[in-house]
Amino acid sequence: MKAEIISVGTELLLGQICNTDAQYISQESAPIGIDIYYHTTVGDNRDRLLNVIKTASGRSDLIIFTGGLGPTEDDLTKETVSEFLNMKLVEFPQAKDHVIEHFHSKKIPENNKKQWMFPEGSKLIPNNNGTAPGCIIESDSKIFVVLPGPPNELQPMFRETVISYILSKIGYKTVIESRVLKLFGISESETEERIKDIIDNQTNPTIAPLVGGGSVTLRITAKAHGSDEAFDMIQATEQQIRDRLGEYIYGIDADTIPSMVADLLIGNKLTIAVAESCTGGNIANLLTDIGGISQSLKLCEVTYANEAKIKELAIPQDIIDKYGAVSSETAEFMAEGIRKKSDTSIGLSITGIAGPNAVENKPVGLFYVGISSKYGNETYKFISRGNRIWFKNYASLTALNELRKYIIKYI
């Protein structure tokens, strides 16, 4: 079944709110075999919405509307759908009772009375969290689903009513399952180059590369008669990819580099302290987003100035004078200094040049990561591109990824 989502609301086009409704519906549709082919966003305008509906009805079997069911004049989704389908709006007693009950003994505003009017012959979708019920309309072998915009209303309505209705129509013949491989330390172009033949020969499962924040993800999607069959298909393709890119794969699905590092630290009963310079505390921020990290993370210091590096981390003045604050030597002393100061298993450090100006005749984007433990000290050199905000995030993730690999290697 081909489906698409039409999100109605000028506030979406203005960027005032994120379109989480379309994301949610797509996520819930895939496992039951609904192929979402299009996402369309349109403002609160009758003519434009009519044009969008006309296009959608010509290419999709299932059209799901979100938003535009409120009581105000610019809430016109039901009215426009009714006009397109040439169906008159009629009063639904069940919806009327719901609206009246919602207001209890208060006087019902005149505008809210439109919320109990629906296309004749439609099926109501109960809304237990708001005044606007939704509806399902069947017309000329097409299914139109009309839902309110607030996520706390839409999600239970979709989950509790819409899914079962759709399943009754399609017989639940197929499922769609996905697994996302998370990679770091390799570009999207190199990733594709290494698995180009696999991508070129894909049919089912399919492979979709995505990039963002310096990381690459590969989404493997399979369509099958059941989840077990789909994941068997995914596993075969995943193994092919791991054979070529395994050194860069740090996790799957919801895994993040900070969460994987936290699991390794906590699971191995390791303690850690962090000394940051160019990232300004971002590594600490990423780690403390993870619940339970207090079992391992003992101390974080932002030693931004050279004086702080010398005073707080016991770095000899001559090391900074000879090699510079941004150097392999300084990174090593930072990692060892914070480890000894905090008496932890591991010390992690980072120092670099976020820009916009070069420092010590060294280029913007240069940074060094240091790791110190009883297994020895190691430093790593990197060059990145991007503005200061991008640099701080990328450098922080790089440092944590090197820590992840260090723990796997030695512990």
C-alpha cells in the first residue's frame, strides 16, 4: 500500500515547530508494511491544500493528514477534504458529546462546534486527550485519515485506532524492518566506495547511507513476511558490510559514541577524569547525558589557558614553551596529569585550535587527543573543518571514539 503524509500548518513552514508527527507516523507504518512514499507540508490555505490533496490522491492509496482540526478559522483540513471528496459535513452526536463533556459545565465557544462536524459516512477516531476527534474516510479505493496535530493527541489515536484499521484492510501480509549501523572516522564518500558493489546490487534489503555531525549511518531495510525473516535478511547484508567497514562501526540503532563509552567504562569498572581545552567542557557534557556515568566519571576540568594547564595538571612550563599548548606532548601531559590528580583508571585530554584564527603557526582545525592509563600513554592527531560549534562537537566525539577503541584494545 502506497501512502503519504500531508502535514497542515503554516507554523511548520515557518519553522516554529518541528514536524514530529510525520516522523512518528513513518516509524509506526514501516513495521506493518506501509510504504510512506511522500511527506508534504502545506500552510493553512484552502487552495494550496486542495492542490496537494489532488496530487496525493493521484499517486497514493492511503493519505494521512495531520493538523488543522482545531476550532479556529484557519483550521480547515476537514472542510477541504470534504470539499475535495464532494461530501457534506454533518453533525456526529458522538463527537458532539465528546466536545460538550470536555468543556463540562462551561459555555462552549461557537468556534468549537465545528469540531463535531465530519464528512458524512466517515468513521470517527476517538481523541481522549483533546477536543478534536479524527476521522477515516474511504472513497474510490482510497483511504483518507484525518488526525489532529498535537503529538500527545495524534500518537495514541494512530496507535490505538488507525493501525488496526489499516491492518484490517491490507491483511498484514508484509513487515518492514530496519537496522542502522553507526560509523565514525570515515567519510560518506569513502564508505560508499568501499561497499559500492553491495549498494549497486541491492534489491531487498536496501541500503541507505546518511551523514551528519561527522558520523555516517547505514540503514539496512528489509521487507518480508515476518520480523524474523526480515532480520535474517538484514543480518546477511550487515555481515557483508562489517567485513569491509567493521573497524569504523561503533554501534547500531540508538547507540551513540558517548553511550558506548559509558557502557565500556561502567561494564569494566573503570574510572575516568577528563581535561579539556578547545572543547570547553563538551566531552563532559556528552558523558553526563548518560545515566549511571557517575559510577565512572570522577573529575572534569576545562584548562583553557596555559596557566591553568600548568597549575591544575602539573604540565612543565618548558613543555608548553617548546612544543606549544596544541601539541602531542601537551595532550599527553594533560591526560597523565588529570589521571594522577584524580587517581582514576584513565585520563582523557584534548587540546586544539577551534578558530577562526591560527595559533602558534598551526592551522585552524588541528587537535590532539591524549589517553593515559596503566597500560601506557597514547596521543592522536586530527585535522577537521567547520566552524567553532561544529569543531567542538566533532573533536569531542573523536576523543570519545579514540577512548572507546583504547578500552577495547587494552582492557
